[in-house]
Amino acid sequence: MVPAAPEADETTSDAYGYVWVCEECGNDHPKNTPPCDRCGHNQFERQPIEFDEEAVMEEMLGRSEDDSRTSSADIGYLDVIDTRLALMMVGVAALVALLALSYVGIVSVPGIDIGPTGPVEAPGNATEYEGLSLSTVEAEYLVALNERRADEGYDAYEPDDGLGALAERVNKQRVAAAYGDADEPDIQRLINEAELDCDRVGVRQVMIPVSRLDGGSLGSYETESDAARALVESQRAAENGRTGFMDVASNRGGIDVHVAPDDAVYIVIAGC
């Protein structure tokens, strides 16, 4: 059983703003319990607590005494609370919007890192496969690709580290999705996060199964150059001889080659 609160009596201050004041010296007390702790007088008088409502309003509104603005008599405490609550909600909404834009890579928030910061872990081989350096295969792939583009009258791709990093992120994400439970790459988001100095970025994704490689796997070729040329020819054959390989206006490119667990070769070309 919860005990009931005691009823107010004449010895306590009123809940709505009264104090007990010594009639002799004016010292106030929270209760009617003479004698006065200052002068020893035995008679107290109950008086209301007085305050400047306008000054309180100005303090709640954040105004100083030197502020030339005055509070309107029509503004009440609930109005002030409602205004501050509305401003707080607007601030929260703005923060949420900023974090969302940062997450998709449209804006960068200093000190806040949201979303993946680099390529995900993908099964298979990203650096070396059966004695072949895949970074060298990528470089040779770009050489062979440029030769094909030159045959068609297109500009050669100049290697670009930023586009190469973008190609790697896209490629690892798609391999992780194909052989695991990762999501498919969000190309536009990855392009935004790359912050490339490009008017337009194109991303081409290629998958070459082992059945389309003459040797049966990438490791059957003796050199990285041979492996790269085989990949370009396989891609060209699959596309019925079309050698544009993305936007023909591109003049910078990045390549990523990844060998999956079943020896299929995943390639991403990013150009701008």
C-alpha cells in the first residue's frame, strides 16, 4: 500500500510561490518555524514570491538586458517551449539529412565516416593466381585493350589510379555478392564516394567463365601479357567483335581483374 502524501499545513510554504518572512528583519524562511534564524523574532508573515515575468521570458528566449527587442505580452511559456521544440526538430531533421547525404557519398562530413571505406573482402584471388601477378595482368589488359581501341579509331585509355580503385571496389563487391551473401554493388554510390575529377564515369562489368579461355583457366598462360590478351579476345568474341568497350569518348581508365573460387575471371573497367 502506497502511503498518501501529507496535507499542506500552515507551517509550510505554499506550492504556488509563498514564503514565510520575519516581520522584524525581513529574512525569508521556507517554513513557518520561528524564531527567525537571523534575529530571533518569533512572528512570521506569509508573503507571495514576486518575480519579473518579462525578465523570465527574455531569459528563456535567450535575450539579454541590452537587447533592444522586447517580449510580446501575447507570448506565453508554452509558446516558448513549442518554438524551441520546433527548432530542435528542424535541427534533428537537418542532421539526419546530412548523414544520409554523407552515407551515399554526395557530401563529406569531417570526422564522420559512414559506409564502407574500401573494397569488401571477396573470395578467390585478387592479387595473384597460379604464379601470375594480377596487377600485371591488369596493366597488360589495358595495353591490349588500347590496341583494339586504336584499330577502331578510338583514343587510348591512360591509366588512372582513382578509376582503378573504383574498379576494384565494384569488382570485389560483385564477387562477394556472387559467391557470398553481400549485396550487389551500388555503382552510383561507389562513383560518388570515389570523388573523381570526371564529368561522367562509365563502369563496365565483364565475367569470363573458364569455358571461354583456350587454356581452361587463367593460370594456363605462361605470362601475364598472354593471359591479358586472352581475356581481351574472349571479351571481344563474346561481344560479337564490338571493340568500343564502353564510352568511346573516355580517355582515362582503370582495370580490376579478380579470379573467383571457380576460376571464372571477373573484370571491371572504369573510364572517364
